[in-house]
Amino acid sequence: MRIILNSNATAHDVAVVIGMARDVAGSREKVRVDHLDGRVVVNVLPNGQPFDPTEFNRLDSVETVDESETVYMLAGSTGIDPDTGYPRKVPVEIPSIDVSVGGHQFIVMAGPCAVENEDDLMFTARIAKESGAKLLRGGAFKPRTSPYSFQGLGDDGLKILSRVRAEIGIGVITEAMEPGAVGKVGEVSDVIQIGSRNMQNFPLLLEVGRQSKPVLLKRGMSATLDEWLGAAEYILNEGNPNVILCERGIRTFSRHSRHTLDIGVIPAIRERSGLPVIVDPSHSTGSSSRVPAMSKAAIAAGADGLLIEIHPQPDRALSDSFQTLSHEEFNNLMFEMKSIAKALGRGI
Ligand code: PEP
Ligand code: MN
């Protein structure tokens, strides 16, 4: 349940509502204060008892009581940042590579759509690292639309990732598609990726929530922000606080690109949640020519990093070749991104 106060509610009004909410919830921990469009929102976790909103609705300071809305208490407020009036951003630390996502540094993750062979991955990892990427991406397990498409190298792909990680000294992010694979994916990676198609695979969310490796949660291609934060909440609620969101484009009526990159969701997340968010300009546009423009839009809009597909020979990539940058194109983009980051007071 969410109790949304009027925009002119006083500090006293807020304190009264919080006190009543704690009585209803039965504990302080089940009540969290959030901000939405300049109004205070009091979130109350269900306690198994039927809830009567009348006593809240009776207050002049209460605009509305929303019983249906997804409650995301953990993905939501982390305390209010006095400078912005919005939830304080809490960086996700990746201790295995000494990287922090959501802080001053803009974090780039780059690599092929899928792990294809060791030589190519080694080459790509070296280029990615030299250009300033902190993590190498590449799927060993691929969620493909058609069962006849390349499905990834599976366990062999994980072994390649592990060897490349050790040889080059770069972090690794790769996808787990099922709960049973979380353990072995976590062993070779620094961040576990949950793909768009699995954003609401609840057993998978619970499993990554029960371990401590950071999780990159991609937005479902038709998920609202509330559904996305609700999915993050599953992971956080199991005890893993290390969730990074990834906007990767949504389905709209537009046909000019593979998906529609929802840049506007970045400031909307900032208003509701302290979780870091990065952008995938590759899957969202489906076209390598548009990746640079969308990468720059992402950093300007306040994203914390990028997830980009690159390959030594994009036209020979076994999956997603149209949207994949060559190493040279990636180097050029990184050169530009560094000066934009600097102008914005950030580093890469
Ligand atoms: C990926 O990044 O490897 C991927 C499959 O993307 P998405 O889940 O966003 O489609
Ligand atoms: Mn891909």
C-alpha cells in the first residue's frame, strides 16, 4: 500500500501519517518514506491483515491511498539526498575488480553478444580494457528468440570467460538464465546478468538474491518502471543489496529501431530509487550506427554506465551482428565519451 500525501503537507502531517502507518504495519521496518513528483509517499508493506484505508483517507494531508501499486521499499527510498530531494543514490561495489557503479566513475562494459571462441574474446577483452572498459560482456548461455539460432557455448563459454578474465585482468559480466546456473555463472563472473526475457523469472530472481555477487537486472521489454523495481525488490528482499538496473529498450509502436530506448526512465528512476542504472544502446537500437548517439544521450541523462556489444568482425558475429561495434568504432566512441564525461564532472 502507498499513502500519497498532498504536495503542501507539512512535516507534522508527514510525521502523523508515518506514525499511523507504523501502527498498521506493526513495525517500523515495514514503513518506508519515498518521494514522487514532489510529494511524500509512505510505503507500507503488507502484514497479512486486511487493511482499511479509511482512517488515512480522512486526513486532509492525504491525497490518495493506493492499495494496488507495487510496493518497492528496498529498491525505493534509501534516505533522501538533501541536494536533489530524491532518494540518495547508493553505488554498487564490485569488490572483485575494485569498481563502483553509481559513483563518480561512468562504468563501461563491452564485449561480444556471445562468447564465440577464446582467441576472439581475448582480443576483444584487450581492446576493451585498453579503451577504458571495466568489464567484459559476453553470453555463454543465450536466450535466443528461435531455437535454431546459435544458443551460446554453455559451460565451455564459461571456461573461456574465466581464462580471459585471468589473462587480461578485466571484470566479467555474463548471463544466468536459470536458478541452477547461478552458482557456476557466479564463479566465473564479477556481475551476474539477468536478461530482459527473465526480468520476471521469480525463481531466478530469488536465487541471485540469495548470493552476494552484484546483479545486473535488465528491464523486461514490456515492463513498466514499477514492474522493473518490483523485480529488483525480489533480489533485494532476499538479502543481496547489489542490484544495478539496465535500460535496454522497450517495445513500442515505432518500427524504425529494434526497440525504443527509454532515456526518460533514467531521471524517473532517480526520483524513485537509489539503485544505479546503466544503458544498453546495442539491444535498444539494434543498429551499430545509432549506438554512439544513444551512448552520449545516456551519460547526459544521468546514467551510470553502458553495456555495449563489440566484436573484432561485427559482420561475422554469430548473433546480433547489426548492432555490434567494431573495435575501431568502439575506440572512437570511448574517446568521445571520455571528454563528455569530463565535461559532466565524471570520469571513465
Ligand atoms: C544480452 O545483453 O546479452 C541480451 C540478451 O540482452 P537482452 O536480455 O536485453 O535482450
Ligand atoms: Mn545480443
